[in-house]
Amino acid sequence: PPSDAPPTPGPSPLALSDGGAGNVTLTQQQFGETLRSEQYAGSLRQPERLTACLEANDVDNPRPLGAREVTVDGRPGPLFILPGGEVGQFRLLTVGTECGPDNPETISDSTFGG
């Protein structure tokens, strides 16, 4: 889980497009890099804020498997890799930086694998 420690420098945000449908896709390489990353944006570095954000997006287990800063069609935010419910399937959830209690601020929500 994230901490209040300053973020560790990482790669620049990954530029993605959802094609206007709210779904993003990742290459295998991008998925692997994101799975190994722990880039949490701003207030989402605070565990209680992250938990509230994910709960607002109907995430049962608020422990992302990976997180990376992205932009989706120019909108910045973290992309979280979450369990997808089936073997080999993952949920890719991107939220805005103001995501929190009762404010899901969902930018994209799609699946990967499975």
C-alpha cells in the first residue's frame, strides 16, 4: 500500500487513449511495467484516501497490484491494476486526482487478460 513518503521518481506518465469509450488498453510490456510500479498521485498516496477512492469505484479489495501515472486523452491520474475476478483477468481503473469519498472521478475502467 502507499505511504505518506515522497514519491520515488519513476517514468514519465504513460499517454493513453480511451477512444471515447472509457476503455484503455495496454501492451504486455506496459502492463508488466505498471504491475511493478507504485506511482500514486497526490493525496492518493495517503492510504485512507486511496481506500475511499477505490471504494467509491466499487472496488472490494482496495490493494492495487500496481499503479502508474498516466494521461488518458490528456486527463492525468493514476491507473490501478486490480484483480479482475477471474484467473488471468485484471481490472484497469484510471481515476482523477480528486478521487475520494463519494467522488469516484472515474476516467477509464476496463479489463485486461482473461
